[in-house]
Amino acid sequence: QVQLVESGGGLVQAGGSLRLSCATSGRTFSRYAMGWFRQAPGKKREFVATINWSAGNTQYADSVQGRFTISKDNAKNTVYLQMNSLKPEDTAVYYCAADGVVSGPGTYDYWGQGTQVIVSS
């Protein structure tokens, strides 16, 4: 089994910061990238950030560009999301996902259960 476990969510005031972590465990698997997504109440799940597993190239949604930073630790099989200058519109359940080789690059094969982030005014 491939397991992704998120942590670090919580309640924070606007302008504050949080760091999310996503640890992968279970059977070993190859991957192209790891990513973060989020889903607010009544909204569809949306892309937040991704990082290439080998080269470390990153990509961000326009809404978080300049405020969020994705990083990784290959040895620990862990990916992070540093969130700064948080806004109330960042409130959502944040999901970690792994872009494995099952369906090729660009398709996320494994997902975590999500961690809640609430940003108050």
C-alpha cells in the first residue's frame, strides 16, 4: 500500500504562516512529482503547487505565487508546503498527492486524506 499522511494544518489569522508536511510510506514506488491541492467548501479541488521529484523544478497556481513555497526531502520521502501571508480565501482542505508512473506524468495516482487550514480575518 502507498500511504500519504499530511500534517501541519490549523487555524491562523490573516497574514500569518503555516507549514504543511506530507510523508509517504508503505511500498516503494517511482514518482515524477509531488503536489499540493486544495478544496474549499462548495468548490472543486484546485491545483496549488507541484515539485519535480528528481530535478526539483516547481510550479505554482497564480493565486499562491510569491506566497507559498513547495519543497522536498527525497531521503525522507517528504514534501512540504510553506504558506506565508495567508488570506481568508486560502481557507480549504489541503491535499497531498503523488504523481507516480502508473498513468504517466501529469496524473496523480495517490492522495492523502487532507488537512484543514482555516484563515480568519
